Amino acid sequence: MSEKSYDVYFLKQNPFENWADPSAPMAGRKKEKAEWESTINMRKGSNANAIRFVVGDYGFGKTLTLTKICKQYESDPEILPIYIKMLSEDKVAKFGVDFIQRIFRQVPFSVLQRFKIEHIEALRAVYPEPATIFLSIIVQGEGAIEFLQGQKSFGSAELKKLGVKRKIDRTDIAKEYLFSFLFLLKRANINTLLITVDETEYVFSQMRGANIALVFNTLRDLYDLTTSPAMQPLPGDISNMIFFFAISSGGWGKLNDLGHREQTQGGPINPLMDRFLQSPITLQPLLGEEAKDLIEFRLHGNRTKDTKPLIPYDLGFVKFVQELALGNPRQIIKYCDFALEDGLIEGISLLDRKFAEKVFIAHGLIPSPD
């Protein structure tokens, strides 16, 4: 079907075909937005770090929420927002090293270029190898950025060429580089590193036993990094870190269950949870007007001409899919997608509840009443 066929609905294309589009407008979430803004306003540029969880069932927009948080603060000169996933797609032996190096992969090169030689030289007295690497990066030394980000393996000859003796192959070494980075970030007048972390629940499906504990122990250490007595004092203040971890409702339940078990046997979960700034931000189902906004926002961004905001749907359709989806945004988008495509095929000008029921039964999305 050609793109021009969508013209009958005054659309350039089907705006619902990507059920999980991170660039799509966000509907509702006013309460949730106020909560993340409260956390960031409270800790932006302070000496303390912060951790906040974003909890929601699948399809409720956890990834979209993290994306919107990053987008909201990308123009703030005092904040560097980045987005990463909790785990690498490939199996890794050392979570802490991998996690920190993936943070570095998301730092724009333009930020690193703002670091000044005099500040790097001040860092050298405490952490000479990180200083050497950051200096090499800003003068465009070959291989330094790949070394920092863990993009390739370096042999002894390559390490010597870089001017360092140690690989970043232990978490304590990786933390030296992150600690040094926060010092230089502060000198560049960026006061907060905002780290949004997606798919936290995958820890429970991809790891077992002690490895799960090691992950959360590492996260606790990163939270404590800026005040840790294990780190050498730096010649000046450093930027703080604000973490937002997105996790499924099931994953949040498992995390709390582990915490309850540790009350008798000890472990890293409870110490980490004690550091949470506030209760989790819980993504709620979209209500009727919010579901209507969700549909209208997607339609508006794809219009070929001004028309009634809901065309080709009517209010009965919106009410039906909101109830059917139980307010799950992704499910609402999915239902809109099927109805729109079948509406085009059958030449239906207005998609209402009756047509939706027929389409959803035909596609096995809802049971037939017979």
C-alpha cells in the first residue's frame, strides 16, 4: 500500500505502526513529570547523588519516559543527560567495567572537547592515567577514546603508546576514570550527570544468584562514588549524578522480595534501597481524556492538512480501545494501528466501535462473542 493511500484520512503515513516510538509525543503523565522534575530540581548541581526508579508494566512507556527526561534537560547547560540500558546485549564478565564504559560511549565528543589542559594537569597529581587519557582525547590522540569507552582490546605495546600501564579491566579502575570525568565535567560548568537506565528488570532474567547481588552492589558503590573514602581527594568539587532506573512492575516486585530476604542474611539490596531519594515513580494507566490525547498527538504529527483532531476515529472508538487496553498506551496504539489499516482496505471513512470490534475479532485480538 502506497503512502499516498493514507491521504483519505489526511495522513502522510500510518502514525501507529511503530507501537513503541521513543520520539512520539507523551500523553498524560503530568503527575509523573512533576515527580521527576522534583527529583532533578532537588539534586541538580548539589554535592549529593540521587537514585529514583520508574516502575510500570510492559507497554506503559518506561522507555518513552526516560527519553523524555533526557530530551527535557538536553538544553540545560548545567546537566548532561544520557540514556543506556542496564545490561549490554552481549554477555559481560564484569558488570561495573561495562556499565561505566557504556556511560562514556554516550558522552558527546563535544563535551570532552570542553575539558581544559590546566584542569587535566591538576587531575594528574591524583589520577595520572585518567589524566593522560583525557588529555590525549582532547588533543585527538589516536586510540584514547576507544580505550576509555572499551571499544577495542589494547595490547601492551598499544598501552605504552597511550602512556598508561593498566587496562580498564577492573571496576575499581573504571571508577577512577568516572571519578576523574566528574571532576573535569564540573570544571566545564556541567554540574550534574543525569543517567537514565532502561530495562533494569533484565538483571533477573539474565543473571542468577551472586551475580545479581554484584550488580546492585556496584550500583550502590557508584551512588557512593563522590563521597567514597576509597577515592583519592581531588583538587576541587565534582559533578554529582542523578540516576533514573526504569523497571517493570514484576522486576520491582523481585527487587523488593530480595530486599526482604536480605533482612535476615544481609546483602546489597537494602543498603541500595536506603539510598533512594523518594518512592518510585509509578506509571499509571491512561484515563479516557489521556487516551484521546495519545491518539490525537500521533495523528497531529502526521497530518497532510488541518481537520478534526480525531479523524479517522470517533469518541466511541477511543472509549472502547481505552477500556479494552486497560489504559496501556502501547495496547491503545496497537489497536489504532489494526483499525486504521483495515479501515483503508475496506474504505471506511469513520472508524467507530462497531468497526473496531469486527477488526479485532478478525485479527484474534479479542474473542468472538459466538
